Amino acid sequence: MVLTARLRLWAVRLVAKQYNPSSCHTLPLEVYRNEWSCSTMLPLALVALLTASSVSLAVEDTDCKWRQNITDIGQLPKGRHEVLENCLYYYLSDQANRASGDVYALFLEAPVSSSQQLPLTINNVVVDQVHSPSDSFSQFTVIGDIYVSWMDQRLKWETKEWHITSFKMHDFHHIWTPELTEQDSCSSVLSCWAHMHDIELSFSGLVKARINYRLTSTCAVDFTHYPEDVNDCCMLLQAADEYESQLRFDVENSNGHVGPGQPVTVGMVRDTLGLNTKPSTALSDWVVKTVSTSVYTRDDDGAQALEVCLKAHRQSPTLKMALTMPVSIITIIMLVSPLFGDLKIQALVKLFTLGLQTICFLFLCSQAPNTGFGTTKPKIYTFYETMFVLSLLSVLVTVLALALCRVRRKVPPPHRLYLVAKLVNTNLCCIQDDGNDIDRSSSYHQYTNNSENPIAQTPADYSPEWKHIFVACNNLFSGICLTVFVFTALFNAL
């Protein structure tokens, strides 16, 4: 202490330029050397001043004896409060070292012996984000936090002596913490981790912490509502091998919580100059709906693991619109083709739209997983199948009606059937015959007159009347197909 005081006094005098070069003999014997000149002492003086101050501070603040004079801990400055917490930590570390005889016991050894069990309380489980790589539909990365607490008898202190009930550990403080890992699905340390943060110590020995985790899990995906899928993921978190049989999980709340959703890294991009790379982040299209937590006990050795299960829905409204909207519009155009004109135009329109439907189906197949959907058949594929069947039947009926209209008919159709067909074509489908066809309607009168006068009987052509009936049947079938399509679209939307 005397040496420290003399070093400090000499350094202050030299820095303040109050030092007399002729009095070098007044330097302390420990720092004075005959070969040194006073002009080279200034850097040494600065170092000595800092060293003396640090040594003095360490000597004075190691035990924080000034804490005995504290009357109100709330009025203590923030800097002094951190110093007091630092002193308390080193006090606890020193007590643990004395009890075990190992200077690293506090942060290397568990608070219980190898024959005892250590209860680990799971206060809450939060899932912030779930996302999957673009080339995988079964591997998912889960990001979130687990709030845990446990008892450590080595971390008890008297509140009357230290005036602190709890404090968060500083960055350079270290204590023993349980390590949780997921060894089944994690292939590398870079893809999975579980780090302790926000460790808080309480005077009763209770330790609270937050485990920030990033884990990879193989999930069961339900593709029924593709592209808005539903996945069920379960992860087993177990302790490190040396503490696997000691750790016992106590789940306070089996229902976890869903976090606000944090951006995830989807790749690396270069800056405008192309010199540096930075992570590219985006929000995942998977939304977590439910989180549940339970304890899983193995039958062979009785070791416990924390099982975290979640259900997430994939929300892709833009992709769903891209897969359903074009083909729906094309199908509607096909089914309302009677409004375009005669049967020949209808057949051309339907064949063209059938080709467009095939292109839409190929786009749907390009978005599907490489491994397929397994045994699940998505509803959107049923929707496409229904549209293809309706379109194909509509094309066949139109082509058949067009072929039947080319045959010359000498037998008149039922008069009421002809009138109903003409009513349907004229009022519902806006189809009107030309003048020649309208005049052909007098064939009924000609048929009546010829029946009364067999001598003047001439062969009659009733093809226009039958054409009305064939066109009406085609139009009615298109209307039925349109109704079925509307119900199918509504069912698929629901």
C-alpha cells in the first residue's frame, strides 16, 4: 500500500509538470534506475498512475465494505450498484470454492451430487418462428425461448448484509447451467443451438434463465389444404450426457405461447459494390397456432426429456390465388361458351380453354414437393380433376351436338320439345336463327298439309328444328356443369 501511494504521488506530480528533474533521487527505489532519464519517465508515470488506481480500487472494492453504510439501496447510483453486484458474485464464488476446494466448482459442477436429482422447472415455452428450407417440405427449423428455473444452494446470501434480493449476472460472471440439446434431428452445431441468456440470481438460491434455441425437427405435414398446409412438430430436449439421469423436468404450464414472429435468415446477399455480404431476412409463411409441453420418460433408463409439440399453419394467399384464380376464370369462360354463338364457335372456345387448363395444371405440378404428397390427396388436386372432367364432358357434348346437326332429319321432333328448346336458346343463351332457319319452322304446316293431300306430298327437311333441340341440350349441359363448378369452387374454398 505504501508503494502504491508513492507511485501515485510521483505519477501525479510528473504529469502535472511539477516534478523537478534534479530530484530524480526522490523516486521510489523500486522504479528508480540510474540509466533512466526523467524525460522518459512520462509514459511510465501514466502507466503507474493507472496501475496504482486499479490496484487501489481492487483492494478497496473486493469486499465492498462500504455496503455496511447503505441505508437505502434505491438511492445507490447505477455504477455503484453494479459494483455491489460484482462483489456479491465474487463472494458467492469464494464461498463455493472454499466448500468444494475447487476454484472452478461454481460454474463446472452441478449444484447437487451425482447421486441426487436436480429439478428443472419449465416456466414457459415460447415459439417465435417456424420456417422450412425452400427445397424441403418435412424439415423445419424452430426458433424460440424456454424460461427455466432451478435451485442452487451455493448461491444463497443474506439480504440484510448485501441489501440485494436479486440481480442479473454480468457478462463476465459464470455459474453452472443445464445444457439442453436435441440430438436426433440436429446434424451440426451451426444449425442447432440452445444458449442461456438473462440469468437472474435470487437470495434464496433460485436461478432463473432464458434459453434461446434454434432446433431442427422432422415434422408430419398435412397437405389436405395445400398450399396452406398444416404441420405437427415435436422435439425432445434432453440434458447433456453427464447430467442426463439427474435432470428432472417440472412443467408449470403445459400450454406454451406463440411469439410475435421474428425475421429469419433466408440467405446471403452482396452489397451494391459486391464486396461484402450480409444476411437476407424475411418473415416465414408458417404461423404457429398452438404449443404444448410435456415430459417424456424413457423406459430403458428412466431418463427424462422435455417434449415440445407445436402446430403451425402455412399462410400463402398469393400462391393459392396463383394456383386457383387463372384456372377458375378459364373454366368459367369454357362453361359460358354458349353465349359466344353457334356450336362450331363453342367447340373452338372449349378446345382452346382446355389447353389453357392443361398449362395451369403443369404449373401446379411444378409447385408440388419433389417427393410428392404421400398418401394425402390435396383438395386443390380434386378441384382440378373436377374441372378437367367437366371440361372434357362439355367438349364431348358440344362435338356430339355439332355432329348430330349435320345429319338431315326427315322426321319432325315433338312440337313441345321444339318450342322449349327454342325458348331456351332464344331467351337464356341469346341464340337467334337467321331468316332461312326461321322460315324452316313452317315445316310443321307443310307436314300437316301433306298429310291431308297425299298426292301433293313432297319430302320435308326438319333439320333446323332438331338443331334447336341439340343446341338446347348442349346449352343445358353447360349450365349444369357451371352449377357443379360453382359448388365445387365454394367447397374447395371452405
